[in-house]
Amino acid sequence: MQTPIYLDYAATTPTDPRVVEKMVECLRLDGNWGNPASRSHVFGWRAEEAIEEARRNVADLIAADPREIVWTSGATESDNLAIKGVAHFYQRKGKHIITSKIEHKAVLDTCRQLEREGFEVTYLTPNAHGEITPAAVAEAMRDDTILVSLMHANNEIGVVTDLAAIGAMTREKGVLFHVDAAQTAGKIEIDVNAMNIDLLSISGHKLYGPKGIGVLYVRRKPRVRIEAQMHGGGHERGMRSGTLATHQIVGLGEAARIAKEEMALDQAHSAALRQRLLDAVSDIEEIHVNGDSPKHLPGLLNVSFNYVEGESLIMSLKDLALSSGSACTSASLEPSYVLRALGLSDELAHSSLRMSVGRFSTEEEIDFAAQQIHTAVEKLRELSPLWDMYKDGIDLSTIQWSAH
Amino acid sequence: MAYSEKVLDHYENPRNVGKLDDKSNDVGTGMVGAPACGDVMRLQIQVNGDGIIEDAKFKTYGCGSAIASSSLLTEWVKGKTLDEAAAIKNTEIAEELALPPVKIHCSVLAEDAIKAAVADIKTKRGQEGA
């Protein structure tokens, strides 16, 4: 076993060796390096063939038609293209958009930009379990609503949204439905038809593919129109210009093929390890699972250890690669906006750890991680005046703190 | 984030962790910060009849730099008079630990903690404002 142990699959996944092999074929001098847009020679034809095979594999993963797949540089670009593209094309129909407070910044900041352009955005609050409910969406719907944009699963807490129920509603009202599936594509089942999804963002590097490649699914029937954000050679049916990166696309295609084929296996593996980890740490006093919905990603666990500060916890866990919802790790000094939206107290939001496992995680790694967490929490509680006070039966909310 | 060796040393081996009897007339307690801000420091000093700090203990909820700042402070105040201790500046702590700009507030908190502890014992001994 090598340390540090990687427990941050929600941030990025290692590229599957089978994917790497396929990609390298497109980079070699004697390989498939032609421009897929070249129509006049075999170099172009071969590259185009590889692109179309990848397109079919990605389409199959989400039960779409290959002609509905648009290659982008990643989920951030896909989110931008979907939301700005729809807003700009349909603005004469209405200028109201519904999203949630726990979306990825790629969605939130795009919505903020649209607000500056005169659009109105409703940001839904999740319930205490971290769920954005269909009822909340229904309540926010207006006559001038043109788009609902929600994530399939949240990247910090892993809670899964009931897309089918929301999709049925948006379709009935003639409102477009965009889903950010960066955390779920290849991890849990997605059927764009059964779920009535109109646009869907996928990221290559979250499903064991390469970074720098993503997909926007754009429905053909009933037809969804978007205004291009990137203009040029008219690639991807005019929706996203730019020479296609054959090696990246082939990599994502292979990653999608493997993910579909091995989904049941991957799911069982991740779910078992997550449970093993949870079981091994749940005897720690004052542990809280954040986003305790029964519908969650198989491999993601977000927990808070009360009276222990997140950054020092991460510092103690130097043999584990994981992330904290707490302040200082991300240059901003604020606790996670996702955990705050759940209604968590500042203390708990400051003490959170996000651990995510995946295809290459092992039981041995999980056992080691659990033991490290036990030691670290114990050590930091020894040092914590808040723990002392808790043990003395003092209610911390009654103390007049000197905020600084 | 990279920590200086001194921060790491204090974090790995914190000095003078513990609690003194805050009811005692020889003990001054300073508790500063707030859980909402991600750090709370409790610094306690034991002072003899001549006004010399004989012992110091701390507990800190916060990042590595906050723990190191309070640990260092307990080392520094021992043997000092109350006025000498209260004159310790956050910049000295920040410099000793090579804190980056984003962590300067940890040293400020430590300075606030010792000032609060000194004020507490002075109040207890009826030397308020002395």
C-alpha cells in the first residue's frame, strides 16, 4: 500500500489504463492523429471514424442518440453552453431560470452573469437531507420560466436528485431541463428519455477519462436550440466550433464504454468501501453525516467531527488525500456554501471531511484511513477547548463569543 | 498549503496543552475567537505573588497556525511579568512562525488571548486598569 491514499475521487479520477492505451494510439506518429474535419484524405476519415465511435459510446451511456452529443472542453464549458445558450436563444419567451444554492460554481456563476444581463434566477434551498425536491421546483415555476438547471448529484455531499419526477414536470410545462451530471455520468444510471432531460453536462475526468474533455447532450426531439458561445468553423453542428481533440475524445469514449459495461461492478465496489469506512468511523463521538439522504452516490461520504476544526484535521491526515468543506483549504475563509445551505451550524461546517472512493480504492486503504481518522480526531479533541466545554456539559450556543 | 517547520513542530508536539483551575485567584484565563470563525483559543496563566507568570496552559480549536501560535505563546510568557506578557505583539509571533499573510489572524488571536488572560487576573486581584 502506498501513501498518501487517494480519497478524492469526486475531485478527479485517475485515468483508466485501458483509456490511456486508446489515447496514445491517437498521438503516435504512426497512429490516428489526423484532423477529423479533413474530408479529402484517409487521415481525416480515420480520425472521424474514431470520433464517431466515441460519440456512440457516450450516447449509449445515457441512452441518447449519437447526434445529440456535443464535445466540449469539460463540464464547466458544457454548463456555460447549456445555460447561456438556452437563455440567449429563448429570452423572448421568458427570462426566468430556476436552479439551486448547492450547484457547482460553473452553474452558479453562469446564472449570476445572466442576472447581470437582465435574467431572473431563483436559487432553491435544499432540505436538511440535502435534497432539492420536485415540490420545491414546482413551487418556483412561473409562466416566464424557460429553464430548470439542477445537478444530478452534489459534488460535496453526494445526494442524488430525483430527475425523473422533475423532468416529467418540466416537460409538461414546456420548460427546458438541464442537468449537470459531472458526478454521476458513468457512476449511476442516466436515461435522458425516461428522465425527460433536455441538456446534460458530462466531464471526462470524473469517470476515469482524461481532463480537458467533456460533453453537452442536446436533445433533438423535441428540438432544443442553443446559441453557440464559441464561433468558428461550425463544428458540432454549429454549437461548438474548434478542431476536435481526437485523443481526448477517444479517451472519453473508451471511459464511457467501460463505465457502462462495468457500472454494476463499480457501484458495488464503491458502495461496499463507503460503508466499510462509515462503519469504521461511526463509533467516534459527535460524528455527523452531511447529506444523509438514502439516495446518494455510491462512493462519497461527507462527515463532520464536532469540536474539531477541518483544516487542522486535514493537516493531521497527511497520509490521506481528501478534501475539507472548511474554510482555509480553499483560499476563501468561508465554510462550504453547500453545507451552509443544508442549515449546518458554522462549527459543523468548519469540521467536515469529504471522502470519495472509486474503482481503484482498496479495503486495505480504507482500514488505514479509518485508523488515521480515529487518531487525528482524538488528538485534536485533546487540544480543543470546545471539546472540554462539551464534556463539561456547557451548551456552546449560550456562550457570548468574541467574533473577529 | 505549505507550513513552516516551526508551525509543524508546534503542531506535532504542542507545548503546555491543558487546563488550569480558572476559579483560582492565581489563574488568569483568556478565551478569544468564535467557533463560527473556525478558531477559539483558551490561554491560562498561573501568576505568583510577585506578579510573575509561573505556568501557562492552552487549548485551541483552529487550524495548524492557530495551534502553533498559542503553543509558542505559552513558552514565551513563562517567567515574564504580567506587563511584559501583555506587551507581546502579534507580529513577533507571526515572524517567529513565518506565518503567511492569510494566517496572520492566528497570531492576532494569540495576542488577544494573552491580553485577555492578563486582564482577567488583574480584575481578580482588584488591579483593574493597573
